[in-house]
Amino acid sequence: MTPWTLTDLERALRASWAADTCSPDDLERAGWSPDNPAWGQCHVTALVVNDLLGGDLVLGEVHLDGEQHGYHWWNRLPGGMEVDLTREQFRRGQTVTAARVVTRPPGRLPRRWDEYQLLRHRVAEHLGPLPALPLT
């Protein structure tokens, strides 16, 4: 296995995002476009980063004009550094509040499993073999 950097991982993720890896909720809300490739990718992206780098999953609430418009996911690496590779998706003045660490559910994800697997597969095409899926 060839060593890779966080920059390599970021490039692989960005090259792998598409409508079929986007959150179905976000697709319904605003569609997906290559003009805003990070749109709806936060959950599956944070999970793939967690698979490869460990650390914590962080979840926050997205607000626009005083109303909640869903959730946003990102990572806190084992050393404490926060990594948010999808933050630029918020282009309409949304704010993210109420951040909290969440425990990753064991085994198969209850939601977005197909999108997550597809993103992992595409990232592996760029980086080479990834560690086994965390199914326990």
C-alpha cells in the first residue's frame, strides 16, 4: 500500500463526489451540481475520513434565516484537529451550530449505506486499497 497524505485523501474525495453519493435529503432540497460538488456529501465524506484517519465524528445543525435546514458532519482527528472537507457547500449564508461528537453506529449504517459504499469504492480507485469496512 502506497502512503498518502490528507491532501491526497481530499483530492480523491472531491474527485469521487457526484449526485449518486449525495444525501437524498439534499438532492430533494436543492439537487446536486458540479458547480457545488460538496453539496450533500458531508455525512458519507466524514465517514470515509473516519475510516481512514480515525478520531471523532462531529455533527452540527444547519440554520438559514433562523430555521433549521438539516445537519452537517465533519471530523475531529485523534490529535484534536478538525477537518471539514465539505464546508464550502454552504453558499447561501447558512450557519452551523450545536456541534457535538456522535458515536458511529456499529455495523451497517442505518441510512446512506449505498452512497457511503459507492464513495469508498471511488476513493479506493484513486488511493488504492482501503482498510476493511468497520462492520463490528
